[in-house]
Amino acid sequence: MTQHNGHTGQERIGVYVCHCGSNIAGTIDVEAVALWAAEHLNHHGVVVARDYKFMCSSLGQELIEKDIKELGLTRVVVAACSPHLHEQTFRIACQRAGLNPYLCELVSIREQASWVHTDKKAATEKAKALITGGVERVAWHEPLEPLRVPIHPATLVVGGGIAGIQAALEIADAGFPVYLVEREPSIGGHMAQFDKTFPTMDCAACILTPRMVSVGTHPNITLLTWSEVTDVQGYVGNFTVTIRKKARYIKEDLCTGCGICQEKCPKKVIDEVFEAGLGYRKAVYTPFPQAVPKYPVIDRENCTYFQKGTCRACEKLCPTEAIDFEQTDELLTVEVGNIILATGFDILDARRIGQYGYGRLANVFTSLEFERLSNAAGPTNGQIVLRDGVTQPQTVGIIHCAGSRDRNFNNYCSAICCMQSLKFAHLVRERTGATVYNFYIDIRTTAKAYDEFYQRVLEDGAILIRGRVAEVTDAARLPGEEGKLIIQVEDTLAGKQRRIPVDMVVLSVGLEPRHDAKEVAHRFGISCSADGWIIEKHPKLDPVATMTEGVFVAGCAQGPKDIPSTVAQGAAAAARVLARIQQKEIALEPVRASVDESRCSGCRICNGLCPFNAIIFHEDRMVTEINPALCQGCGTCVAACPAGAISGTVFSNEQVLAQIEGLLLDVARRAPATEPVPV
Amino acid sequence: MSKYLFYPGCSLQRTARPYIDSLLAIRELIGLELEEIEDWNCCGATEYVAVHHVAAYALVGRNLALAARQVDGTHTVMAACSACYLNLAKTDSYMRQDAHLAQQVNTALDAGGLQYTPGTVKVRHLLDIIVNDLGIEAVRAKVVRPLKGLRVAPYYGCMIARPDRDNRWDNVEHPLALDRLLKALGAEVIDFPMKTHCCGGHMTQINQASAYELIRRLIHGAAEYHADIMVTLCPMCQLNLDAYQSEMNRYFRTNYHVPIIYFTQLMGLAFGLEAEALGLGKEFVDPRPALSRIGIELPAAEPETVTVVEQPRRKKKDSGLPMPRMPGSKEADE
Amino acid sequence: MTEQQNLPAYQAASLPPFIPGSFLKEVMDATPGDSRLQMCIQCGTCGGSCPSAADMDHTPRQIFAMIRADMREAVLRSNTPWYCVSCYYCTVRCPQEVHITDVMYTLKRMAIREKLYDDSTAPDFSQTFIGYIENFGRSFEFGLATRHNLRHRPLQLPSMVPFGLGMLTKGRMDLTPQRIENIEQLQAILNRAIELEAT
Amino acid sequence: MSDSFEPVLIGFTCNWCSYRAADLAGTARVKYPPNIRLLRLMCSGRLDPTFVLKALASGADGVLITGCHPGECHYLEQNYKALRRYLLLRRMLAQMGIEPERVKLVWASAAEGVKLAQEITDMVEEIRALGPLNWPQRHNGAALHADEKAVKEGTA
């Protein structure tokens, strides 16, 4: 650590340059930057400039606190990572030392310099310019108080899979109200489709159903299935959410869930959702017997009455007169303080992988189809059979990484496929005794008891071949291949191309973000990564928060993960929300605009600019006023005021212009001799 | 009429004479106007690039530069040979991606007073133009003699489908463009699983055992599906599968007889054109028996007894589990 | 101070070029565009897809491992690239988008330049082929087939007579090569290109 | 720095999208030239045209303005106001004898780190091609101020 003392100016500014280990120091000569700041920015008020290994560590923070007290600093500039990560950390440090927290400025020399540039000299020069901008800007900072707003105690949970179920139960059990919104007719999500769960092979329904029942009967949970969130307004602590409750055409208060309507409905449809296209349901249906809630829905697209105007069999036969063809969609508005998104995943459309023949070759199945095939409650009552519905396979090939770790499809590892494929191998061995081949690139069994499961599947006699399958074909070339599916692969450990005839192929297809993940994220004001998964606030230290305060994420919406991790995230998100609710209020950035009435000319240019209706015009005095409770702080009116009568905190004209000047101090020589813009 | 610059390539001048003859015979009917690139040279096939690097791209670069000079109204260069198509497209694409290569190619071209700016012309294959520009419907409208009852194996080969840099095909593994086109001619198109497998390429000249094995796989595949005829769109594929079929039969002691003709020839037949104008009759494996079965008689047809095997169709099962729905499957069934 | 542009990812990265002077780098540098060869994860999709894999002494995947292991001579002596039929199956299926077919061409060029091949049939075929192009601007099947077969398969030549005769009588082969008009221009271009390769 | 011309650019970012895109570019280690210096506003709607002129007057050779995609503004629609001001600002720059290409507006969502980096790279090269900004002599502060006022009134 080096220390450089400069001489005193009007404001007493301290500059702190972080090494961030080698994250910054690897590219930027941080010691030289600190030395330079002490020497060259002393005319700009810098009285001390230091560099330190990790400014955000407690020792780093103490360094700043000590200087505030001992050197009488009035402003602090920390050159480190993005303010979105550590602004709060350093503001609190300032506050501890008795300095108003808003007199601290963060300069991002990691995300904006060391991580994005390779030329060390240029990156170092840029860091100096960024810091100069920060120093010039911080001089104009004003002491501010955060805006405190109360937090509404209710929570919205979007998605009724195991992540959403877990989160909802945790919060409801703590005594706070929850709205659980689910798009499908029942909660349960993908887990409800599975037969067994790895590595312990307990039955998915046996462990999931009790939780579903708890959700359905919990006094603190309002369950809204067959519903979707259509609009979100407001901000942390105070969201107003609009939910479309789609018409079920069933009167929930009268329906007993007896199932007669489903039994009598004459219209059979392929169930593309719950049965993954492998089984049938009726036009009026609950997706599965243990569905929560128990009320069915009428699928308008396929209902004979809705399409052709006659039938109404369900209505005639319903013992409680619960069928209501006149029902319409309802829009509900609820107030919540926090939101948890647990919207889950889709599976990759296996038809896209042409070389595996799914959709063309009857006996190529997806993993989700296989789950239904092996499920005792599935379309074959758990019989593992070929597409003809009767023949048991003698040989089964299970292909890992189908569409994952592949730049032609999804570049990431879907995380669950290795264990899922091993589970399938075990089930096939156990139920049919068929010969099983698993084709893999790498076996990734990294969680607790997972590798032991791999060992067990090897003991079961599954044959593992290291090689990514090149193609699945029905074009027989050699004796013994006729009538079979042939898996062509390089057995990379033997170094030979092999053709392995099998009866059934199971594709462990990758997990994908929901097809509408981007729209949903946009609706909640959060972002998705390029892959489409919701971006968490910090991948390690804040994995369930998002960049938008009050919106949390849990489960596969954030990225592919197995059931244990999903449940852990659901509980973690709930814990974060509960902590928020217990605080009762939250501090907001005091970024607000206000009008200096003495300078307002009454031109009304700003009047039409505010989408939040925060700008009011007083006809009597011919002046404009801004309602601070409604102002969101965008600053559009500040930029528009020709009289300069509107000013905005945190991003005032003075602050921005001073920052520009600072950013360009090193190149100011190139500017024209006469200063063209009056500041 | 849609106009395109035309790169015929060496094969169409010689071994694939029937391909160009049939193409020229049908072009008016489907509204295709072609302007040949003047003084074009060989594309180098798969050989030049195995010996020289810059020269291989400069060789193709000369053709692109000549084509660019003829750009007038259209900037699309059409090739009918798969290897020519791929070499032209690949050179343009690599020159776009790799500034160093582009500069070297242009330095070389400069020695001949030529220049080529990558991206000036767009290279496309004949099938792509017929299916995607002129349209299947325009083809269907000209059919006067539907090829009803003719079981055809659509064979694309490699280099037209792969690598598909500009996403021209619905699926690089199992494209359907040719299938749809042949269905529009009234033919019965088999779901040929080998449709994009390799014909052996230059292996017929290098290692005949390897080549014959690759040829056998394709011919065997077509025979397994009881195809009357296999349709190709590449001179190399046609040559290997047709001219070497008897050699292959001798090598494996088999007796396959699968005629191989160009898709343009089949289009011409469906359009009611004369066989001779379509270059038919120059094949090694005689297509006449297959064609006469659907009532198309070629001149000097020698009577030949053909054993017609009853074709086992894939059974449709009613009691089974539903099949996944395929996008565009309705269209493919037409 | 600007970042390097139009360079393959492995060269533009902030790290210094890996293993300077390695055979891997040599192969990548000699392949147009970004071949992404360093991204191979040894999954075997190429070896599984290859129609000629059975004839190769090493699968393409093994060749890539050998390139990384700097087994220069063993790689260039391998018959693997010469059995490549340019079908591009490996290239389109490779999950890492390695330009495998192009790498095979690069290995052929290297082997020819250093005369490191055990069976000369394929290299000779390529060179005979390009000889015709350099002299006429067009390929010439008749000359090619006869010259090539005379040299490499003289005993089989009689059995090829029906084939050649068939081609001639069916008007699918000529006895004389065609020559493009401006052959001098093409030769000037190719000579300049070959000079560039040497530098 | 070498003798050759290295442009300096100022980039205005929106706290909700493009600033986060810059963060994302950093986290993903996407590389772009160091010639740009970014500063943060809450919204592209906060961008007072004076800021752009101030940057150009203080030595910047170009200004990149970034905001949320149309329809994605955190404050509902303020990026449209930025767009209007930008279009008028460019016209005004042309009248002042400054190449309007020196100021550019691009949209970048919080997920578009790679896109933002590419836009920066492209613009640095474009400005490098244009060369250093040479202020026309005839302009003085008063004229600029009048123009700037016109922009505000015309577009607010």
C-alpha cells in the first residue's frame, strides 16, 4: 500500500483506488494512478489518494473512515467496481465516519476499464480521466437524505413449480400474504411430470403432492392458476400488479372436482403440455389427478361447444351445475411489496437437431416423453415401450447433451442431463432389463451423492460410451441393423467409429429459457442474459436478487438447475423477501427534480413531458411545480427547461458538466481557444 | 423472367452435359434467364485447395471478379454444380471474414488487372433459386405429365446443404426443398434417410474400395426403399453413382440397378419435353425401364423385364403413442 | 492503443498467443478465417460423422489431439486428411464450430509441401488436377483419368476401358482439353498468389 | 500514446440499460477500445443537449448517446424525447460546420453488453476516420447558446 498526501483545497476530497486483487491491478497501474491523483488533482481539492488491495474489505473501508475523521475529508471518491455492486458499501462507510453518505462517488474502473481493455498504458490513462471526472463531479454533491417508503407486506410469486411453491410456503408460514400466479390449470410444474427423482429415486409425486396441497389450503396464500401477470407498475415496496384470470368456464365455488365432466367429454386431444405430447386429455380437463386446485378448465380451442356451437355434455352431466360457458377473463389488481419470479424452463425442441431424427423416427423420444413413459400415472402406466404402445425395447440408447454444450443450439451445459440420463438408464435396467447405452461427452455428477449414483448405474450394467452421437438413422447398412435405429458415434476411448443398433433412443434434451422469458422479464423491469436466462444481481454473492429492487428470482428461470438447488433458491428468495418485509420500510435513491419558482417563466415546455403526472402547473401564479412523491427522477424535465429553473438531485447540471470537464481534462488543450459554452 | 449470372463449371461442359442440356431446355418454362460469366475458369473442385492456399482462393476470386464486372440488374451468381457453388460461396464468405486473405487474393488478382470486393455478388445454387425465387407453384403450374407412380429418392449430396453459411436450407441434416419440388412434379418421394450422405467424392480416383463402399451405401439405401430412380443435383454425385455403379456391383458381387438422373431432367419430363432434349439416354444405368413403367417411353427403349417388388410401406399404427408434430409436415406431404 | 480487429478470437484475446511456435498455432495460422481448432473438446462428433472413418488411421478427433501434442510428423504422415471426402458433416455438426474440413485441407497442403505422405495416390491426383487448371484454366477428365490411372493403377487400366469408352461415346468426355481465352491472365494471378504463399 | 490520432469519445449511458450493458461487457470481458469515457445519467431523457456541446467543446472528438430500446424505457417513454433532441442536435451541428456523425445515438438493453462494445468499437473507428474535431472559428459562445436554446424549445 502506498500513500500520497497532497495539499488542501476548498473541498477536502479523498481518492481511493482499488486493486480488486488483480482484477483492476492486472491491467491498470493503480499505484501510479493514486500517486498521480495526489500530485495532479490537488488543485481540484484532492488531499489524499491511496490504493489498496480490496477497498471493499473491512480494512479498506476502515482506511476511508480513518481519513474522514483524521484528515477532515468532505468528499470521497472510490475508484473500483460498478456502483451497482458497491456504492452502498462505501456510502455506509462514509456514514459510519460521520459523513453524509451521498457525498461519496464511485468510479467504475473495473467494468469500464480493466476488464474491457488490454492495453495497460491506455487503460491506466483512461482510469485517470475517469477519476478526474469523479473528483470534479463529487465537489458538487450535496448532502441528501434517502427517501423512505413503506413496504407492502404482501408478496407476488410468479410460477407454481417447485421453486414458486417453496417460496410461497416459506413466506405464508411466516405469516405474510402471498399471491401465487400460475399460467397452467394446476401448480406442480415440471416436477409433477417426473416419475422418480435422482439420486435417491424417491417418487416425485410422493414428495411434491403434500406441498401442493399445503399451497392450496394455506390461509395466507391466494392461489391464482390459469392466470397470468399482464402489467406491473410501481417500485420496491409498492408494486401494483394486474393479473389476468383466464376464464375457466367452471364456477369454482360450485365445482367439487368430481371429474364427471372429464369422463364424459367426447373430445380427446393430445396433451402437449403435461403429457409432453405422449398422451391424451379431454377438452375439459385437470392436467393430472392430484392437480391443485382440483377444478378443471375448458380448453376453448378444442371444446366442441365453443368451436361448433353444440355439445354441452359436461354442462348436462355436472351434478353441481358448475359449468359456465358465459364466463369471461377477469382482471385483478393487487398491491404487493415484493415479487419472486419462478417461471421455470422449457425444453429444447428436439426437432431442431436434424441428425437425431426426432419427429421423423418414431422411436426417438425426448427426456420429457420418457419421464411420462416411465411414470406409473403416465399414458402407458409406467410401461417403457416403443411408440407402438406395446413392444418393450431390447436395447435403449440414451444420448446426453442433446442440444446443450453446442454452439449450433445452446452453448451452455444444462446441468441436469447427466444425472437425468443416468436415472433413465437405471429405470430401463430395472424395469425392462434391456441393454442400455449412455453416450456422453463428460459425466458431470458434482453434487452430494450424485457420483455414488453414477457408480450404482454402472453396477446396474449400463454401458457408458464416451462420444457425442453423430447421428441416429434407420438406414441399415450392415447385417443386424435392419429394422433398428442405428446410433453412429465415435467411441472416443476406443478411437473407433461404431454403429450401435438399438430399439429406442432417448434424447436428454437441454433446458431453455421459457419461450416468452424476454417479454416476462421486460414486464417486471429486469434483464435476461444473451442466452435468455434472468440475470441475477451477483452470480455468487446475490444469486436470487435482480438488478431491480424488490424483484427476486428462483429456480430454473435464473438458469438450469436440479430440484435441490431449485428448492434452495425458492427458500432463499423467500428469506430475502421476509427480511425486507420485517424492515417495514425501504430507503430509495433521493434522485428527484424540483422547480425554482423564482426562475420559472411559466413557458410550460416541461408540462407534457412527465409520464408520472408529477408536474403540476399553477395557473394563478403561472409557475410549474413538481410533486416529489410522484417524481421518479428520470430528469427529462431538467434537461428540457430553457430557463434552467428545474434542477435534479444527484444528476444536476453542475454535477454532469463538471464531470464532463473532468473526464476531458487531459485533452482540454485540443478545445477551441474561446470557451464556446457558458457553464 | 428472373435473370441470374451463370457459372456453369467444367463438369457441365463435359461429364454433366445432360444437366446443362436439361437446364437450358426448361429455363424458359420456369422463367429463368441466364447470362454466362465470360471466360470463367475452373473452381478448383476439392483439389486446388489441397495444394495451394492463396492460389486456391485467387482461382475462384477471378471468377467472382469477372462476375462482378457483369453485375447489371442482378448480382446473384447461380451455380448448378455443388462443388462450384460451395467454392464460390466459400471464397466470398472467407474474404468477408478474413481481411488478410481478402487482401492477398486481391493482390494476386491485381496481377491480372482484376479486383473483387467481397460481398459484391451473392452465390446461390440452382435448386435454391428454383424453390425459393421462382417458387414451387410456378413449377407445378407447368406440369403437363405428372410423374404419378414414380418412386424417387431425392439425393442432395453434401456441398449444397453443407456448410450452410447463409441459412438457405430448412435443415442441413434433412432438407426438404428437393422433396417438395419433386412432389410438385407428381412423383412419389421417399423419405430417403441418406439424402445428404456422401457419394464418395474424389475417392473414385484415389481409393476405389472406399469409394465403392460409399456408393454402395447410397444405392443400397435407395434399393431398400424401393426407389425406381434417384435424383441428383450435382455432377460429381451423378458420375460416381451412375458411371461407377456397375464397378461397385462387380466389387461387392451385388446386382443393384438404380438409375441416377438430374432433377432438371425429371422436371423436363413432367413439363412434357422430349427425352432427347433433356439429355436422357447418356446414362450408364438405364432409366428407361423405370420411366416406361409410368408411361414415359424414351426412344430406342429396349424391352427389359423388371421385377416389380411390392413396396412395404411403413405401417401407420392407431393404437400407439402419438408422434411429435413436425413443422411444415403438411406441406411436405403435398 | 486500439484493439486488434479481424483477428481470430485466440489472437485478439488479452492473453499472449498460446504456446508460441506450436504446431497447433501453425495449423490455425495456415487455415483461412478463424478455424477455432483450439476449441476442440474431443467429443468425437467428427469421428462419428465421418463416412471414411473406417479407412483412416486416426479419427479426426485423434488428429486434433495429436496436433495439440505437437506430433507434427505423425499428423502429416497420417492418411486421415487424404481420406476426407469434403462432405462437411463434421463441420456442421461440430458443437464447437471447428472448421474441420478446412483444417484437413491445411494438413494436406502441409504434407504436400514437406512431402510427408506414405501413399502418393491422393496427393498426385490433386497435383495432376491442378496442373490441368494451370495450363488450360479448365479441368480435363480424360487426361486426368488416363494419366492418373497409368501412374497409379496401370494393371486396372484395361478394366476402366468400358468406363472411358462409355463416357466418350455418350458425349460426356472429350479427347482434348478446353482452354479459357485469357489463360495468361489466370496464370499471372496464380503465379502472384503462389509467390504470396511463399512469403 | 503514439503520434497517430487517437480520438477521445464521451459516452452518455442510462442507469437502467446501457450502463448495465457496460457492466455486463465488463463482467463478460468483452473488449473495446479505451478511447471512450462513459458517464451515467438516470435516463437518456436527462440528456441536455448542452452536455453534448460541452463535451465537444472540452476536447471530445465524438459523443455516443445510449439509451433503452424504444418501448423499453424505465421511465416509460423518455427515450423518445432523447431521440427527438438528438435528431435536432445533429441538424444544428451541421449548421455549425461540425460533422453530425460525431454524435450518435444507439439503443442498448442491459443484456446487450456485446452489442454496446461493438457500437463503441465501430464509433471509435468512424471518428478516427473523421479525424480530430476542429472547431469552426466563427462560432462564439453566444451563438452556441442561442442554438442550444432553440434545440430545447423545438424538441421538448
